[in-house]
Amino acid sequence: MSIVSKVVFKVGDDISTDIIYPGRFMATVLPSETLQYAFADNEVFNKKLNAKQVPPNSVIIGGKNFGCGSSREQAASTLKGHELIIVAKHFARIFLQNAINLGLKMIICPDIDASEGDDIEITDTEVINKTTGKRFAIQPLPKARQAIVDAGGLIPYAKQRMLAMHNK
């Protein structure tokens, strides 16, 4: 795997699910409707997302504890719906599992250093900041969890497994 993309947004440490998907929108649960509320309190980035000015596979850079706070699944689903890749130093435990279950592309990269506008390449083992020339090792997900993400989430993964068992 190798993806070349651009950093479209950068956040710091302890980005809560309330920042990603504010609680006041919790009555909206359909993935087709939740998209409009991604980072709703950051008017500039939210408008770019909703105007489809952010191409698929664009990257958000996060610090430590990305997705902390409540266990709301919408925080991960709204990011997946915009087809974003999250590269963070560390993910909060519940957010990480929600993201895996939904098939959100995310990369754990403890030493990542990138700024908005940087071009980066993501390989199986490292993130290369093409703008600065720096390389950062990736902490891979366990193979079973990565297989779920690669399948597009837990439901598609389970369907694949059931079909494979049925066709034996």
C-alpha cells in the first residue's frame, strides 16, 4: 500500500469526540446525515468538507489521545463518510475500536510531524513527509483489526468471512 495525499487539517492532543462531532447533533444518527456536522465548530474546515473541497484520502494530523471523550460512533462515521485518513500519534481506546468497526482509515504514527498543506506518502511501514523529507515509523494495527479496516468495517468483514466459509 502506498497513498500520496495532502494534509488538510491539523489538530493537537486530546481532540474529543465532541470536537469531531458535537453532542448537540446527537439526535442525527444516519451516516448520510451526520456528515454535515464533522468539526462543526470549526467553521472554515466544516465548510470545506460540506462543499466537497476536500478530496477523498485527504489527511487529518492528530496528536495524542485523538477521539477521547464519549463513545459516540458518529465521530468516526462522519470522518469515514468524508473518506478522510487520520494520522495521529495515539488514538483513544473506544474511538479506535469504533473506527476499526466502521472501516475508517487511520494510522498510528507516534512521532508524526506535519503541517497543513504538506504532501505526505503513507506506506505499510512509514509516513513520509514529502514536503520536509522526514520519515516517521508507523505502529501497525494487529493483523485481525487491520483486516476489518481493509474490508471496510466489521459488517463487510463478517460478510466476507461468511461467504468464504459458505463457499468452502
